[in-house]
Amino acid sequence: MKNFYKLLTKMDYTLLISLSAVIVLGLFVLDSAAASKGTNYVLRQGAFIGVGFAVVLGLLRFDYTILKKYSKYFYIFALLFLLAVRLFGQERGGARGWFMIGSFGIQPAEYCKILIIISYAQFLSARREKLQTLKDLIPCIAFMVLPVLLLMAQPDWGSAMVYIFIMIGMLLVAGASRKWLIGLFGGGVTLLVIYLIGVWKFNWWCPLEKYALNRFLVLFDSSIDPLGAGYNVWQSKIAIGNGGLWGEGLHMGSQSTGAFMPEQWTDFIFAVFAEELGFIGACTLLLLYAVMLFRGLRISMLSKDLFGALVAAGVVSMYLFHILENVGMTMGLMPVTGIPLPFVSYGGSAVLTNLIGIALLQNIYVHRQRLIF
């Protein structure tokens, strides 16, 4: 027990305080955003957070390096979990990505992010000197192909994008050739944009269902789907504009209290945040996120080994993409996907996954050097 208390004193409290501030602000806004649902989402979210913090404390007892020996099993389990939900899961929001237990849903794509990060960290750390040529990078990219394809088959394009971003972030920290990374992924994004413009303007063939395609095309023209993705983005922009400098006040937002925005307690909660707490409140939230991301990067740099540095980089990459995608989506700058805002959007799977990420960061930090008791 004395050893455990010593570990607690070595935690990154700047990360912990900024995280707690995000969670508290998120609970206040969630209470307002979900008021029209009649269900106490705040109590449920609080329960998920409580379980998550228990996991954080529990995982501190173990040195994260023990995860190396199980990395292959984590990868196999993640693939089987994603395959199982595709075959036997329940469809929600147009994607078959949920297992339901009563009124609670389990979203494997969320939990598998952590499993993939751990397994990919071990995979890359074993190749630390072999990441400079295209031939070297092909196996590293192939590693992510199966989970990404299984996500696209649901279809869950948002989570697939998260996994790709995690891969890029971890490859950068592993020392992969920046020339090849920029060429491969920069070229891929450019081709994707050109293709989407072709679909939009010239009716090129597209394998996506119309509703899924519209979530990307609203980037170019929000009037494309005025009753679907375009409507969501339009209402979100109105809410953000309504907030002004100081906001309309909790439970006072005209868009949120009128329930004009679908999924305003999950996907579009940032718009509620900006409407009710204004530009100042939104900037405060983003500043707290910036502190968390900075501390995560610092933990990556302080790690005692490459495996820990890569795990931390993967977790930070996961948070960063979620923040950029969710905030950008509400402002019409990113495609409309089901990507939650970390620690703010309602959802047990997302909250627990994000807190497991914090547990890994804290574990890497407290074990950054040999502890003498």
C-alpha cells in the first residue's frame, strides 16, 4: 500500500487537473444538452467516469511494459471483436457497430483503439531502425488495413479515420521517413478531395450510401442534404453564432433548448457548449485540451523506452483527432461523423476508452524511471 501511495505522488497532476476541469465543464453542458431527453444522462455519465477513474488507479499498480508480451493477443482480439460486431451487432445511426445490454450499448470500435495502440506500439518498436523506405513502411501500413477495413464495413468511417490518424502519429514518433509519410498520406488526402469533388460535381461512381456520402459532401455545400447532414451543420453553426462572446447561459441556448440539433448531447455537444458558454467558454475548453495534449506529448518524450513513447503518442493522436474532427464538424470544416468530443460527449464506451488512455499516460509517467521504495 505504501508503494501505491508513492506512485500516486508521482502522477502528472497538471494533466489530472486539466482533465478534471474538462469533465466538470462537460457535465454542466451535458445536463443542459440532454434536458429535453427526460433521462438523467449526467448521472449515467458520472457513473462511467467513476468506473474510468477506478481503472486509472488500478492500472497504476502495474508497470505498462507488461503489456508488451500480450500485444499480439490484443491485436487478434481487436480484429475478432470488430468482426463480431459487424456480424452480430445492432445497427444504430446507419452503422452496425454496437452490442446492446438492455439500454446500454457497447461500441467495440472505441475499446479497440486502445488495443490497437498497444499492439502497434510493440510492432513499431521492434522495427525502430527499419522505417525509412517504402518497403519498410508497407508492413506498418498493412498492420492497420484489417481493422480499418472492418470499421469501413460497419460502416464507421469516423472511427476508421481515427485509426489512420493514430497510425500516422505513431509512425512519426517511431522515426518513420517524413518524406514518405507526407507523400503517401498527403497524396492520399489530395486524391480523396479530388474524388469527392468529382462525385459532387460530375456524378462519379461512389460505393457509399447516399446518407454517408452526404456527410462528406456537406463540406463543399451544406445545402446538399438540407434535411440530414446539411441540416445538422447549419443548426450547429447557428448555435455557435448565437453564443457570441459570453454565451446565452446554461439551459438558455435557443438552439439547444429547442432541440434543433440532433444528437446534441453526443456528436454536436460542442455547439451547445459554444452557444451557452460563448467564445470565452469554448476557448477555455480548447485551452484545457491543449494542456492535456501538451502533457501527453511530454510524457511520450519522458518515457523510459520507445514502447511507452509510442503508446503515449497513440493516445495523444487519438485525442487530437477526436477534438479536431468533432469541433471542425460542428463548424462545417470537417465531415459529419459520429466522433464524440473527449470527456464531454455522452457515451460510456467513449468515456471509458478515453480514461483508459489517461491511465496509460499516467502509468508511463510514474514509471518513467526506476522507482526505489
